[in-house]
Amino acid sequence: MILEMAMESLFAVVDIFFVSKIGSEAIATVGLTESVLTLIYSLAIGLSAAATAMVSRRIGEGNRDAAARAGAQVILIAVILSVLIAVPGYFYAEDILTFMASDESVSSVGYKFTRLLLTCNLPILLLWMLNGILRGAGDAATAMRALWIANIVNIVLCPVFIFGFGPIPAFGVLGSGIATTIGRSSGVIYQLWNLFEVGKIVKLRWAMLRPQLNIISTLLRIASGSTGQYLIASASWIFMIYILGQISKEVVAGYTVAIRIIIFTILPCWGMANAAATLVGQNLGAGQPDRAEKSAWRAGFFNMIFMLVISALYLIFAPFLIGIFTTEPVSLHAGILALRILGGGYIFFGWGMIISQAINGAGDTGTPTMLNFIFFWLIETPLAWLLALYLNWGQLGVYWSVIIAESLMAVAAIWVFKRGRWKLVKV
């Protein structure tokens, strides 16, 4: 899981590395678009978790046909969601970008990139959700290979479509979207081939794609908790980048670079958090709640140490790291500030992400959802507006509001976890 999340994070770094060679408008376009795409990622991650849970349960029961039927309904849900997102995404992409950025040059340069990714969102959904099926079937190796294929294709095609090569014209920032879409689609084709043709553990058939409402409703019910948590967090991130967009495109560009670097380190940590959730669930199922608690604390400690090391590296090497992607003075300064300040909160975030996922793993998805709402929307969002725009702290107001909210949420999650009510949840 940790390696898989690390591979997923490569998309973030590769795209921004090549796009940064174009200019601050291009970087800002990617950052603003990515903030909207997090809503799609939230749906994909939540449904991927539901797919893993349902397929693994059917496999455990020895019913591979039922596992395959559940997997097929996951694909059907992805297609339906894709259409619901693609239609408004195609028609309102430019309006979305204009609303998010105060500088009109960003929307005029990048709206085609935003339109492409919103319209062609199916590969994003499927890459996550099909890997959820494969993990549920116990075939993590194929899931990893799919991400390798997607990333390699993306790495090769990004400079080709951005800068042009031979008969292929230079598409600029749009080229990044084309390369990413082709890369993800390549991974999806490999996944589908394994599920429909190879079928080592679970073999799907096209006839299984007929709607089965009982399976669909079960998948949506399972996904609702984790999806809600991600949606709450993602929506707050959109508001953060909206505030930065009112300051300048250069600040958005610097923040985007910093966030891409941070994502590269956080996603593997989410792999550890998901592993902790699995350990908690398994130990509770085995009737060993004390062992479940110890496994969560141990994972939290190791995660904190890892993120503390990363924080130190950010503090020391922030100018070098941001300088790899941009040399524009305002963007460089904004990125350095973001990396150092946000990285400073890693020690709390390292604990908080593990403990929240451990509570999820116990079957209590309601408590982390409530914590996300309180600290992201009742504290972080209004505090960012107050500090950044009302008190004129600018970008510093956004960065400090994130640190304050994340730290308080980590403390609250630890307090809830120590109370131990999660041990009594029945699943």
C-alpha cells in the first residue's frame, strides 16, 4: 500500500516539473484545476475502499462469482459518475477557473487544460477504483504494475506534448493534461485486461455490467463514510486555494509547487495509515482490542518520526526544492514559505492521520467525519479568510490556519482514540 501510494504521488511531481518550465500562469492553472479535481479523487478513493471491502469479504467467503459481480458494479458506478462530472466540466471549465483566480490570464491560458481533465475524468476514477478491486482480491502486485505503467507513459509523454516533438506540436499546459490522461488510461487498460481476460483471482464478464441495485446500494453505503471525510477536506482545500487566487497567480504557483512536493511525501504516509486501519480492524475482529490500540500507537510513532525528518529537510532545503520547479521570485518566495510553514506541522499531522484512520478501521467513520467538518470548516476556513484577507496577512494567513487546524484536529483525534469507545463499535 505504501509503495502504491508513492507511485500515485509521482503524477503530482512529474506534471508540475515539466509545467513549471512554461511559467507561473501554467503552474497556477495546474494548481487551481487540481484543487477541483480533489473532489473527484475523494469519490474515487472512497469507492475504491468500498470495492476493496466488498470484494475481499466475498473472496473470504469463497464466493468468487459474487466478488466479480461486485467489481463489475464498481465499474458501472465509475462510468455513471464520470458522465455526471464530464458534462458540466466541459461547459463550465472556463467559468470555474475564472472564479478561482483573480488574474484573467490564468483562465485564458489554462481553461482547455481544466476542461480536458474534467471531461476525461473516467481514467482518474477507474485507476483508483479498479485497484480497489484488485487489492480486495489480494492481487496488489497487479495494482502496482498498473501504476508503474501509468507513470512511465506519463513521464515519457509529458515533455513530448508540452514542448512538442517531431510532428507533434507544443500544446503547453494542455499537453500535461493530454499526457496524464493517456498515462492513466494506459494503466486502466492494463487493469481491465487483467480483470476481464486474465482473471487470476477474480474474473469479470461484460454481462455483469448490468445494473444490480442491491450491490450498488451496498457499495455506496460502505463508501459514504470515507468519501464524506475526503470531500469535506477537499472542499476546504478549494477554499484555501481560492483565497490564494485572490492574492496573485505567482503565489498560487508557489503554493502549488510546495503542495506537490508535500503530496509526494504524504501519500506514502497515507499508505501507512491505511495499513494501521487494517491492523486495527483485524485485531478487533480477533477479539484483541488492546493489541489493536498498540498497533495504532506504534504506527503513529513511526509515522511521526518519518514526518519529523521530512520537516527538517523542508526547513533546510526548501529554497533548493522549490527552485527545481520555479525561479520566478514571487513564486519562489511563496513556495519556500509554504513548504517551511506547512512542513512545520508534520509532527502533529503524522500522529493525526494515523489515529483518524485507526478509528476508521474500527468501523467508526462518523467520528473522523465530524472532526474533519469541525476543524476544516469551523476553524481552518474562517480563520484563513480572517487572517489572509481581513487582517491582510496574505499567504501567511492561509498557511498558519492550516497548521493550527491540523494540529488541533490531531489532538482531538488522539483524545477521542484514548477514550476507547471505538473498541465497542459493531461492524
